[in-house]
Amino acid sequence: MPRRLSAPLLFAVLPALMGCGSADARNFAVSSDAQLGSAISAARAGDRIDIAPGTYAPLIISGRKLEGAPVVISGKGAVFPNAQILGSSGWTLQGVEIGGSYDQRGRILRIENSQAIRITDSLIRGQNINNDPWDDGGIGIGLRNTDDVEVRNNRFREMKVAMQVSTSRKVTVAGNSFAYIREGL
């Protein structure tokens, strides 16, 4: 006679069988650059990294390809001078501030050779917050060789170009606001 699992048992076992259910997700609370680096290295699909308010070193995510639910990096009051997401997939930046300096290619946020990236509810800004985009250079977000990138509900402020897209596909830009930008998208 075949055995059947009861409905409560089936729903308890199903996420484990699928590999990445909500029970597997972890939360990392970080308040230093070292803790953030460790959390990025240890993160698995579906995890969340909550960053305490403060000023941090440039945010770099490199070679971290994750499948399934994205890792969410969130931090109201967390400020990064610039950020790079390189050769990675499955990451969301949410509610952070990125700006004040540019990477070696003149971008505030550079995303290259990456997939399934989300930038939401964040502030992307230039160096000089003075309502004059002519004294700020560089590009807010630079995408190159990306697939499935969403830039939604962010504020862009004080820069030469808000966003530049090159050799990419499935890029969604929606619900953003732009102030004191010289050349837009």
C-alpha cells in the first residue's frame, strides 16, 4: 500500500526538497566593511544583508553568481562612495546611497558581465551636492554586457549622465527621478 504524506508534513518538507525555501534564508546584520565583505562572501540565494547607517568603503561584488531568490543588500543611511557588481548574478541593492566618487571608469555604480541585478529605492549621486550638474562628471550607473537588470524607484542627482547602457538586454528603468543631470539616459 503506497504511503502518503499529510498536507502539513508535505508543506514542511517541500521547501527543503526545492533547495532554497524561506526557512533556508539568513539575515546578516553588518556595521563594518569587514563584516560586509564576509556577508557578501557567505551569502546564499534568498539571504538578506542589512547594513547599519554609516559611511563604508566602495561596495564590490565580484564573481558571485547565485541562482534562485536574490540576495538583498539593504541599508537606509548606509553610504558607499561607489559600487561595482562584476561577473555576478542574483543581487539586489535596496535603499542605499551610492555617490561621492567614481570608479576607475568614471562610474558611480558599474555593473558588468552580470545578470539578475536589481537597484531599487536608492540614491545615486555625484560628488558635489549643490544644484549644479556642471561641476560633476561621470556616469551614475554604467551597464555593460548585462542581462535582466532592473533600475526602479531610485533618485539620481548631480551628475553628467544618469545612466549608460552598452551591449545589454532586458534592462528595465522605471519610476526613477532625476535632478540636476546634464545628459540624462
